[in-house]
Amino acid sequence: MMLTRRTFLEAAALGGAASLHAAPAKMPMRTLGRTGVRVSVLGFGCGSRFLSYKDADEAIAALHRALELGINYVDTAASYGNGRSEEWVGRALQGRQGFFLATKVNARKADAAMRIIEAGIKRLGRNPDLIHIHGLGDDQDLAAIEAADGVLNLLYKLREQKVCRFIGVTCHADPAVLKTALERHDFDCTQMALNAARIGQASPAVFGSGGSFEELALPVALRKKMGVTAMKIFAQDKLAGAAPAEMLIRYSMSLPVACAVIGMPKLEHLEFNAQLAHNFRPLSPSQMRELSERLAGRRAQWNRFFRHHVDA
């Protein structure tokens, strides 16, 4: 019987947590594309899993522990908890250096986006290194982003004005739309759904027909030397129990990405994932192919979910 993600992580953590506290290995670092910044192969996701800690003190302690373990990529968004994630992250990072901070803005009009970014900077207590356009959807959404009064032109200005060092776009809904966005525009970074199930389809009319982020959008990002981060490693827990957690994480880390961003709602999850990163061994191409084929049976169902999933 397959282990669930929760039982697998908790069982594995029992054997690994003590050694991590005693003498943690060095966290592997990779270059975030043309930014030139070195980031940890494991990123700390500050979305719904971060907000599931019972209070701010627990969440802040978890982020502090992540930094101790060598994680330096911190990923938040204005829409996570209506600003609560940015507030907790800001408190956790107060007075600290040596990390890379990414946040996201989901407004499509420049005026609204600017208000959100200004409020986010106040919550964070600093300017972020990277601002992503959050959750690119369909062709109409891309058109709204590209409009003269859209958020993309605002981010170009903010990068030029050094409000942020880098700009990017995230997407988990449609790899073909992300591919188009990356081809057209001057993004420094992108974050996309890169998991062993290869969730994503080129045509909204044909679910599960292929054309994943790995096949369509990732090659464009690499060709343009963008910094790529992987998200939805567990496909919003849709893959929990479908394959061992270790294999799912290793799959995403084995791709040509700088960082795999994972939400870790318990300290034992954090300890296990950090240990895995410290001792990371890439999967072979045949192992990756076999794992993807094993998960292919329910891909159409997962695609339907992600086409309408809001990352908040």
C-alpha cells in the first residue's frame, strides 16, 4: 500500500531530524538563471501551508529553522491570507540578511497592482528581490497583463527604479499561455507547475492531451536564461499517496530548475525535506519517465482541477 505524503514525511523525519539538528549538511545551491543569484535547491513556500501554523510565532519559528538549515529562497504573495503571509515573513526576516525574497501581485491593472505592492513592502519591511505577476491564466488574462495600463508595464518601471531587482510571472493553469508570455516579454524569472505528473495541457478543449509545462514553457525559459523555480511539487496534495514523497521532490529537483518551492506546514516536513535536499541525488531520465508514466492515469482529472485552481 502506498504511503500518504503525511505518514511518509513524519516517519522519515523521526530518523532524520536529530542528525539535522546535530550537524546539518551543506544545502546545495544553484544559480537563478540570468539573475546570477545563488539560491537553495529547496525553497520555503509561504502560502496556505505556511498559514496553517496555528499562530504567527509558530510560523516565524519555522521560517527561522528553514534559514538555519540553509534555505535562502523565501516565496510569499500579497494574496496569501490577504497579506498575512507577507506580514509573518516580514516579522521573521526582520534584521536578517542572506536570503532571496520573492513576492507576487495578482492585480492586472497597474494602479491596483501598485497599491498592493506598496502595502506589501510595508508588511515585509523591505523591498523584495523579485516580484512575480501571480497566477497567469488564459489568453484573455495575458492580454490584460499586457495592456498599456496593465501590471507588466508597471513591473518594468519598478525594476528600472530599483524597487525590485527582478520581475517574473507564475503559472499553473496553462503551459501554452505561459510559453507565449515568456516568448514575448523580458522576464528575469518564472515559476511554473513542474511535477512528476506533468500536469498541464496545451489546449483547454482537450484535457490530458500532453503539452505540459516541462515540455512547452520550460524550454523557452531556459533558452532565454530565465531563473526557473518549480511549484506544485505535490500538485496541491493531489499526488499525495500516488508516489513516495521523496520521489516527487527528487523529480522536480532533477529538472533544470534553480529551486523547488514547497510549502511545509509542520517542522517534521521541513526537517525531512531539508535532509533530502542536503543529500540530493538526481533521478535518472529513465526513473523520471517511469514515475511520470505511473501517474499518467489521472492526469486529465488533475488538469481539470488546476485549470480552475486559484493560488491564494
